[in-house]
Amino acid sequence: MKDAAPQDAQQATRLSDYRPFSHLIDSVKMVFRLSPDATRVRTEIRFRPNPAATDHTTLRLDGEKLRLISATIDRTPVSPDVTDTHLTCAVPGGPFLWESEVEIAPTSNTALEGLYMSNGMYCTQCEAEGFRKITYYPDRPDVMATFSVRIEGDAPVLLSNGNPGDSGDGFAEWHDPWPKPAYLFALVAGDLVAHSGQFTTMHGADVALNIWVRPGDEDKCDYALDALIRSMKWDEEVYGRAYDLSVFNIVAVDDFNMGAMENKGLNVFNSRYVLASPETATDLDYERIEGIIAHEYFHNWTGNRITCRDWFQLCLKEGLTVFRDQQFSGDMRSRPVKRIADVLQLRARQFREDNGPLAHPVRPESYVEINNFYTATIYEKGAELIGMLKRIVGDAEYDKALALYFERHDGQACTIEDWLQVFEDSTGRDLTQFKRWYQQPGTPRLKVTESFDNNRLTVNLRQYTPPTPGHAAKEPQVIPIAFGFLHPDGNDMTGSEMLIMDKAEDQITFDTKGPRPVLSILRGFSAPVIVEREMTIEQRAFLLAHDTDPFNRWEAGRTLAKDVLTSMVVDGATPAPVFLSALDKVLRDETLEPAFRSLCIALPGDDDMAQTLFDAGLTPDPDAIRDARQRLTREIAETNGDVLGGIFDAMAVPGPYAPDAKGAGARALRLSALGFLSHIDGGARAERLFEAADNMTEQVGALAALLATEKGDEQVAAFENQWRDDRLVMDKWLMLQTMLAAPERAAEVTRDLAARADFDWKNPNRFRSLIGGLAGNHGGLHHESGAAYELIADWLIRLDPVNPQTTARMTTIFETWRRYDADRQGMMRAAMERIAATPGLSRDTDEMVGRILG
Ligand code: TRP
Ligand code: ZN
């Protein structure tokens, strides 16, 4: 079948063009006859006219890469008009039965969208528009239907959505009683084994839980199952939401474009977010497994029972579900530590996006390829909007509003308007202005200035949002600002208060009898904005030492580190002693949990510093940034070596490894200390730890410490020897080497690793480890030779015809190109233009490169 013509391919879909579908569906019945090269799919759909639509005489069904075998209406053969993307057919004005049979080829589906094969196992990925590669169907989320599925095939395990029905030799039937859009359809078939458990809901219903993996992996499922059970319990306790089927299946798949997918009753996961054992998974892996298991499970209510009307409403399910998984992880571990980790991630991914050519509203107005809009803005900024709403209305009102949302919209496909209406109705507030957060892209800046006269501190606040592509002028937004004041003796004077700022300018005043208080603002990161506030390093050090808000304590240290690094880059200054002694104090403060201390001493990464310098009106020099960070690391190690050495010894966790938050925090602090100490001890501690480690957290931590100081050749070889047969562990090995290679060697190291026989580049995890690792090596990526730009462009061009979705995502490596000097800009532009000029480039990659080039 020929591909869609390019002019066709570039057509944008617009929110303003939304029209309801012509028909509603009463039920869908499907029969799959599985075969790797020629799977037959028979589909019966009971259509009836949609009263909300006008034309009921033509049926238009989406379909791509399908071979139509037959089609009937009310059992009479019809000959629809078929194109590469859809079919159209004249239909009776009333209800009718549509039947079709198509043939598809799972083995040749390398895009990992639709029905494909991964290691001999059949699996599906339908969000956002993959179902149309399985059968002709109205593939849009506002068309919801109940599905009955029969799978015929010789695989021992045959799974689909819903509750199990009849099964026997070579077949299995499934029925999903809950109406759902096609993007939540799933089918899995293969030689799988289950790690099983059980859950009883708060209504007393029994649910069978299964984690399905390839034989041999069943001993790596304990943690995922435990996380699932804790998620089910938490959603009952905190949101009053119970599970609604007799079985919940999770399948681990090796070839997967993203993290995981919330298909009704049959979540499909990238195996890296399921499989874990102490020897093979790090603390961070465990934490991610917990968070993603929760995320997909929580979608059962926020996404599945209540879904999206169209893909412009994606943040309705994703923003809310990310917010819920963040709450869950905070409850399971430490709230302040989780908040800091989420803000770090928001800044690294979403602020980066908002400040570049790909900036878009949380609810976009148009897209060419919807897969390109599963972004940090939709997910993470979307989650921040929920958090702000909760802060504005208060916890109790939030709970009431959510209860109304579930009650009012269960079984529906909704919009952001529906969501905000629920909050307006339930709280009596007018959220018209708040809605701007969904419509205006860009990160608001909050300028803070102060004056102190007659014992009165006046804080002047001004908000503005810089222009972003297609959105020049911005209106003031509603910004919840949590703040407090500290006495110069270090005591909190007021606790935390909240200002809901809704104008461009506002003021806070504070009368005091004594000396000038110190302001702590945007406590808990109460809104996703950039605070612009001039402070001395002494003031920052004061807040780092005394703020009662843990987030702002960390934030003070962070901005302090950035100030120090900036002056080291700009005037070659030596690190300020105030900073070093502030770190010393934090390190010694045993009232602070280790995970928090570990975050406080972590230096900002190079990409973060590049953005910081760029925001300050400078052109970031990647070598100077790296050099400053290395110098500062060494300086800290030399000045604070004793306390760091003490921590390294004291934080050794006794006994067998357990992935609990407390142990993970101690290991994190210990490895942070090691990262500094390795710069002055010749790598002795890291070598010993590598030798002795009985868990992956320490093994990888030690190896990283060695590689970061250009040592570790021997350990790299030993690691490979030990783990060459474990694909997930070898992904770490690939990534560490490309990410930590010296800048002048990074492209070469990547090229050599890519030439290995086991570099199976069609596997997204493998590709992301190697190429993503190089991209995460700021100095290496931006080495003046341009070798990394070239290499990345070569690989993206090679991957594009195989897997457009993953290729398109990875073009964001170049999204910051305008930050850098003319030479580097020229080289990055040339690399992107070479990608853009590739004949037959996918619509996905074409859209991304076009937008990045601007
Ligand atoms: N809805 C999924 C989630 O947030 C993510 C997702 C969207 C996805 N499209 C996908 C996953 C394609 C895999 C492949 O959890
Ligand atoms: Zn999601």
C-alpha cells in the first residue's frame, strides 16, 4: 500500500473543527485469527445514528495498512471507497450491523503501534490512533462501546480487555462490560507466565491480579505486584475509587515506545517498568516502577471510566493522573523529597519545552501528529494545574469536586470545560481566568522586589509571560503564591500564607516591630513559574539554613549553587566560601532525612546551567560549564572531604538490600558523597564499592563515579562480563558510557558501542539508552567538532522509517539549539535540515523538525 502524499501528511487537526461522529455504537464483537504474517480480524459493529450529528447516511471509518477482505451491512456485501487512511460507505439512515474482515501483518509492524510482535509475542498499542491499524473503526475517543473479543491462535496465553469468558485449546474469549474508546483496546498472546496475587475491593469484590512475563522473569515481579496492590488500596482510601472487573492483568513487553499503557483491565508495560530484582534494578528503577504501576492503575478512573472527548483534551486524563501518581508516591515515600524530584523534572523537561520552539498550551489548538503531543507540558504542567487548583480551592473542596466529577461524568468522554465546570459548580468559584493556564503556553515569570521602611516590609510582585511561537501577548494568570517570613535569628514568624495573585502586579506587606524579616516565597513550589528575585548569596545561605519550608530550603541551596557556578563560568571566580560552609551545615544536619540531604548537595546539571545562563542573557559555553562544574565538585570534595567521608561510611545500609524509601535515601546520600570523593581519592572508594556491591544501585553508582572521573575501564569490562545476557542491565551499561564519556570522546564511544552485535537498535530501550545517553552528555553532545550532532542525525534518519514515533520524540535533543553560539547553531541546523530533507520522512518526524527549526 502506498504512503499518504506529503501535502496530505502535513494537514493539521484543529480543536475548533470538532464535530461529533455520525453514529453511536451499541456493541463491538471481534474475532482474531492470529498468524505472524497474516492475522485475520473480523469485526461486527452495531451502529445507530448519533442524534448529536446531522448526516446519518455516510459512514467513514479510519483504517491504515489494512487489507480489506470483505464488508457487509446488515449481512449484505458492500464495496466501500477505500483510501490509505479510511473508508467511506453509504449506509441506511437508521441502525445497522456493520461487518468487516481485514488482514494485517504483525511481523512487519516495526512502528510498535497497532498489532505487532515482540520476541515472538503478539501485543498491541492503540493510543492514540493505533486501533485503525487493526480494523476499520471510528478511531476517536468520543466513540465508546462494549467489546467482546475472541482470540484464536496457538499461543498458550491469549489476553484481551475485561473479564475472561470461555476458553479452550487454541482460543479464548473476553468481554469488557465497560464502554470504552478504541484506544483502550488491547490484545496480548504468547508464551507467558503469571506472577499472581489477589485483591478484595472495599465493596468486597475479589480481583485476580496477574503480572505476565516471559518464562524466566517470574522472579522479578514481586515489587510490581506489591505496588499494584498498594495503588488499588490508595485509590480507594484517598479518592474512593474501587476497581471494577474480576481480573487485572499487566503484561511486560520488551519492545515498547513509551513507559506503559492503561488499556482497560490489561495494562501493557515496557518491561523495564515491571521487572526488578535487587541485583538488576536500582532504587530509582524501583521508584519508577511504583510510580508507573500506580499511574496506569489510576487511569482506570481518570482516563478510562471518564475519558477524553478528543485528543486536545489529553491533559484531562494525563495531567490529573500524573498528579494522582505524584500524590501516591509522596504518600508512599517522602512528600518533600517527591516534590523536589518532581520540580527538578518539571524544570528539566517542561520549562525547557516552554522556553523553546516546541512551546504549546496544556490544551493545544492544533496538531499534525497527535503522538507528538505526549509531552512534558501535557503531562507535567498538566499535573501542576491540578495541584494549583487544589491549593486554590483547598483540600476539602478538592475532594468534593472530584467526587462530583466521578459522579457526573462516569462513562463519558469529556473536555477541560467539563472539568472546570465541576469545580465551579462544586465550589461556587469563577474559574474563567484560571482557564488561561490551559490556553496560554510559556512559563510565567514572577518578579519579586522588596523594600523596608518604618518597620514595614513591602513585597512587590509582577507577573509576565514571554512570547512563545504563535502566542505573542499573554494575559495575567491566577498564581497561588505560598509565602512566609523568617526572623533574622532564624525563626519562622508567620507560618505559611497564600496569596492568590490574579493581576499583573500585586503586593504583600508585613509590619514588624523588630528587624527586617526574610521573605520565603513560592513555598512548596506552589505554582509552575520562574521566580526572578535578586538575592545575595548570604541571603540564600540563610534560607538554606533556616527556612521551615523544606522545598524552599532546597531551592535556596539550588539557586545558591547556580549563582556560584554562574560566577565561576562568567568571571572564572573561585567558589564562594559561604556556599561551601552552607553545604557543610546541611550535610551535618542529622535532623534532615538523607534523601533530602542528597538532593541538597546535588549540583545543577550542565543542561540546567546552560538554560540558566541563557536566561541571564548569556551564550552558554558547554566546555566552560563542564569545567566549572568539575572545579566546583573538586573544591567541595577538598573542603568538605571529612564530612563527606564520614557520610560515606555512616550511610552504608546494613543487611540485605530492600528497596524501601529509607534505605534508598541512605544509598542516595552515600552515592552523592562518593561522587565528590572520587575526585580526590583516586577512585579508591568507588573501586571497593564496585567490588563489594550486592545490588545494582551500588554497582551502577560506583561505576558512574569512576566513569565521571575518566576511570573505570576495568569495571566496565567486568560489568559486561557479568551482565551480558541481561538486556535491561546492558541498557544501563550502554547509557552510562555514552553519558559520562569525556566530551571529545563521546561521539566515538557511542559509535563504537553502536557497532556491537548486541546493539539491537530497533528496540526503543536500546536506542534510547545509547543515543539518549549521548544526548544527556551535555559537553559531549555540544562538542565543538559537531560529531555528536552528525551521529545523532545519522541514527534518527535510520530509525525513522522503522519507528517514526520514537524518532520524532528524540528530535527534541535539538530543541535547545538557539541557546548556543553561531557555530553550534549552524551545525545543529544543518543536522536537522539533513533529517528534514530525507526522502519519505515520516509525518511524525517531519512535524517535529519543522517546529524545532521554526
Ligand atoms: N497513555 C499512556 C500513559 O500515559 C502513554 C501512551 C500514549 C503510550 N501513547 C502511547 C504508551 C504509545 C505507549 C505507546 O500512561
Ligand atoms: Zn498516562
